[in-house]
Amino acid sequence: MQRGKRWAALATAMVLGACVSPSEQARPGAGLPAVGMAPVHRPPVASRPLPPVATTAPSAGPDARDAGVVAGPPIYSLPIDEAQAARSLAAFRLSCPSLRKRTDSSGLTRGVDWVPACDAAASVARGEARSFFAQYLETVQVGDGKAFATGYYEPEIAASRDHRRGYDAPIYGRPDDLVDVNLGAFSDSLKGKKIRGRVDGSNFVPYFDRAAIEEGALANRAPVLAWAADPVELFFLQIQGSGRLRLPDGASMRVGYATQNGRDYTGIGALMRQRGLLAPGQATMQGIVAWLRAHPAEGRDLMRENKSFVFFRVLDTPPMGALGYAVTGGVSVAADPKFIPLGAPVLLSMDRADANGIWVAQDTGGAIKGANRFDTYWGGGEQAEVTAGGMSAHGTAFLLLPVGTLARLASERPYGKAPAQR
């Protein structure tokens, strides 16, 4: 899927958010609160996070090894719920094929490192999930370990397969003339950098922005998968990156992130805060949506300040994460693959009880950057919408890696320097 963020409490989580789908490709903005019919809000249960390990690690750098890694507490000493651990174990099993073969851009693990844990995960007895994690994995703190988590979910919006009265906002598939360019193919100094655009005569130019697209720039350039009833809901569907379309006949259609126009993402929630458009108490997803609907012209212009535009594809599977596997509500988390190996478990100990436990890094997000930045996935439905929309949790993160990883990293002395120690 892909996306995530937040502001002061709720609003921070809102429209700053962003996840991304299958790789860099993910959603430009995730972790957004719910866009819907104001479900009942339940106050979150507070909890006291575990303290991070004191370290002299630099906490900054291009990847985990530069940020510094130190040993965390023994897994058996951590407050891990068996039922939640069992759900995480199931997601970990799903990630194992990727862990075995995927190049870990964090620099922490190799495919061979995961073989013992993945082999053992296939036959863990009922009630032994906590014991499995304690036996085969060890905790590592990346950087200062101070974590911030937001949330994302699978929204549902009203739409029609055909253009009819009341359904006027097109949901586009990938345009025929959108071109992805791998700049690394042109220069070693540009490895890992990509851009998107289109060919105009003999020039390669930026692709149409949101305003141009909404004014009709995609005529005969992109397929229309369906027509949304509410352009505001469609805007937030793009931010979430995937969701369900509720059709007039009662059927549903699932769409997911296909690609994006290459333009930078701008969180309108932050803009609204800066401009004083939201009164006290309105800095929630519902408050933002209500303002946009109450001020249709101004709201349209405000949404167009986010020049990023997402194109979808029809899905016949559940929402998929960056690894190409289905993400699981309450278990899957988006993380920055430069610091967290995709597929690896992460123990979050936060100031919100619902964010605590072992999560599995199965997704990425355009706004999910840094060693301890996470976007928790909550599935679909009203409760998922409320939880994701209000998720703004602070605490501590411990990455779970194969036993022996920290000792190997210490012996390798990356970049000629000894790794930070406790």
C-alpha cells in the first residue's frame, strides 16, 4: 500500500501522512485519519513505553549501519502478548521468502542470516510464538531508538464503473504516456534515483500536476477505472494508496496503487494549520473533510496545492505491501528500508497501548523516513479508520534480527570504525 504522518496528536497524523506501495512506489501520503461518516471515537489507552538503550550512536546517516546499532533487551524480558505474537509470526512466515533472497538496503542482514529463523517459523507449535521470537531473534536498537508511529487503513468510497449522474470524479489507471526514468542507468552518481515525466517533442518534461489532470489533461491518455461520487473522498483514497469502491448495486471493487505522476507530495493538513483554517478541535480528519466540503472552491484549490496524483489498478487480492504480500491489520507496519530490513519484525513499545507489540515491516511509505519512523496498518472498516486516523504514538522501537547479527556487525567494523556500543 504505502503512506503515514501526524501533527499535534491527531492532526499531525492526518494529512501529513503517507505510505507507499510496493517499493518507492508507494503511496505518497499515508497514515491519514479516516475519511468517512464520523464513526464513534474511543479514547486510546495510554501505556508507559520501555526506555531506549543509552547510546553514543550518531542516530543519523544514510542507512542503519551509519546511524549506529546497539543491543537491546532480551526478548524474553519484554512484555509480549502471545496472541499478538502469533499473528505477527504468521506475517513473518509470509515475509520469509523475501527475507531469504532480497538485498537488505539497511546493510544489517544477508539472506543467509534469516534461514534458521525462517525454517523454524514453518513449524512453531500453538502457544509458542513468544518462545520462537526469543529463541531465534535478538533485539537491536537503531540510532537512538526513539520511535514515532502513525497509522493507515483501507478506506471505502462510493463509486460507479460508468459515468453517471452524481459520479463525476474519474479514478484513473496509469497513463499511456507516463515514463519512468532510472537515472542510475545514465550515471553511477545517480544510482537509486528515479524520476517520472512525459515526452513533449524532443524534450522530457514533468508530468501533468493535479490541477492540470483535474482540468482534463489526461483525455485519451489514461483509462478511467471508475467514477467517484465525492472528489474529497477520492483525494484521500489517493493518500491512503488503496481501498474499496462501493458500487451502486451494492457490489464492491478493490483498487490499489499503480504509480504516481512524479510530483512532490504536499500535506494539506499542514497548510490548513499554518493558515488558521481549522478552529480548535477541528484538526482531525473529519474536521478537515468537513472544511473541504463546506468550502468547495477553496477546498479544490487547496487540494490542488498537493501536485502529486496517484493512479490506480484494479485488485483481485487484499491490499498488498511493498514486498508484494498481503498486509495484515494490526500486524503490518510501513518502515524505511534503509534502516529496517523489509520483512523483519519490530517491537514497538509506545505511549498508546494499541500500538504496542511485534509488528512486521511489510510496507514502505513516501513520508516514512528514518530509523524509527513507522506507519501501522489497521485494515478496513470504521474502527480501523478511527484507530489509524488518530494514531500518533511516541515510544521506543527495537528491531528483531537473527541471533548473532550484532556480533557479526561488530566484527565487520563497517566503514573501518567500530560500531557504537552500549
